[in-house]
Amino acid sequence: MQRVLILCGGQSDEHEISLISAHGVLAALDRRRYLPLVVGISKTGRWHFCDPERFTLGAVRADEIRLDETAPEALLSPAAAANRGRLIVDGEAQDFDVVFPILHGPNGEDGTIQGLCEILGVPYVGADVAASANCMDKERTKTLAAGAGIPVAPWVTLTAIDQLDGQREAIEKLALPWFVKPARAGSSVGVHRIEQWDGLAAALEDALRFDDKVLIEQGLSGRELECAVLGLHRSPEVSLPGEIIVSPAAEFYSYDAKYLLADAARTEAPARLSVEETHAVQTLAADAVRCLEVDGMARVDMFLTATGVVLNEVNTIPGFTPISMYPQMWAASGLAYDRLISRLLELAFER
């Protein structure tokens, strides 16, 4: 039986979402093939070796869940055998065969944990260091995609509030509304929808709390669609598309709309699209994954506009919460949640 180290929590602002995702992965893990070891990383960076059945406290929802930090601390150590990792917990070794990182956002989805796994020489689920870093950075994603001929929304990048006036002409060329986004954050943390210039400075100031680089992006009018991608980037498998439908009461698909507000948004998988639309969305998803060289898994977010499909972003560690679209889209495509998790682990060993 292979021992799977599930890493969750983390130091990002998506800590709670990561814990919820870990619950989903554990529930779907085939215990006949895999033995789970859970390490929850606290917001201060401590690694806790947790009981897989009781690694969180509070209700399993974003505003209540928290890591059980009474669990013993764990240290990484080189394993005695090749292609394995080792934890030291209370002086005892806990070896593992593969890492499943469910760490959303910085210090998890940006290539850092992936680099650690590379140094250890242990297989891990998901994209490698370079692809993780490129997809985590929305500016870099757009630049690489645009260079490959993949449509993206126009944008302006800022790193400080005092740059606003100097970039006013470029910003005002972008059609309203504007979306202000931290370049390297997820789950819509720090994202604002702005309708006029006067609201821009406050939105930029808030976004800069989460990253020192911020995008001001032209809003797009169209349907918000996603595809789940699985496999090695040279020959990706693409799911049927899903759709995010935001309630008129919510401005956009914000963090609160995703995780806290009832009825603020709903999802449909598969999305109600024509054969031609489905093909266009799936083609763009595959093109984006090939361009960014994403192995393992990705959720590709897009807009279907009047002029065609436009790439929004690529998530290399998509959510595995009860409302997350990545497992939903694969289920709608005929791949059940438990088989999906097993396939992701198989891909880690294949690579």
C-alpha cells in the first residue's frame, strides 16, 4: 500500500479553503490502495502531523474551520530509500511515497512546495515548479498565453498606488468595469469590481495587501466557463465544460459568493452549450495547458463572449471542496471523484 502525504492549510489567505479541499480528497481516497498521512501547515508555517480523521476543528466551512494545532510537529528528512520522503514525528520516522499538495495560493501553488518535492526526489501530484509559478502569476500567464495567440483580456500592471496617475491613460483605454486583482492570489481574495476612476485607489490599496503586483483588467461581458484538465501537458484530457452563474445580487464571483453567501452563485456541470461552443472551450483549455506546460491537473477559467472564448486564468491546484468545479466537471464527464483522485496519484508516479 502506497503512503500518500496530503499537505494542507498553508500560510496563504486561502488556508481555510485548503483545509476544506483536504477533507474532500480524504473522503475520495481509495483506502484499499493508499494510506493517507496528513500534515497541516499552520498560518505561521508550523508542520503538524495530524490524524486524517480529525485534523480540523469547527464546522467544515470557510468562516469556521481551523487546523488542529495541538497535533505533534513534523520535520522533513531525507528518506533512506530513493523516490521516498520521510517525516520525523516525536523521534519516529514516517516514510511516504507521494505528495498530494492541497495548498492553494502562495507557498503552495506557486512552485515552492513543488521545488521542495523535487529536491527530496519524491513524486507529487500536479504541475512542476515552472508551470506552477507561471500559472500562479496572472500577469505571466497572460503574457505567455498572448504570445502563443491565446485570447486574453487587456490589462495594466501596477506595483504601487503612486503609479495610478502615470498609468491613467492606459487604464482608461480598458473598457469598464475594471477588475482589480492581486497578481498572485486565488479564490478571488483581494479582487474588486470597479465602475469608475474614483474607486480605483481604494481597491488597489486593498489588493496590494495580498501581493506587491496588481492587475487592473478589462471586464468581459459573457458566460463564465471552466474546463477541468487531466494528464501530461503534451496530451491533455479535457472535461466537459462547466458554468458559473452568479446571482444578480452579487457583483461577481467573489470570495464571499464562492464560500460564504447562500444563493450568491450556482454552478452547472456540464454547461448548456452547443457542440461548436463546447469544442471551442475545450480547445482553448487544451491550448492553455500545452502553452503553460501544466502536467497533472488544471482548471482553466474562461469567458465565452460575443466574439469568442477568452482565457481568464489557469489554476494548477483547483479546489476540491463540495462546491468545487474541478471534480464536478469530471463527474459530469464520467470520471467519479474517487477514480479522479487515484488517477492524479497515478500521474504523479508516471511523470
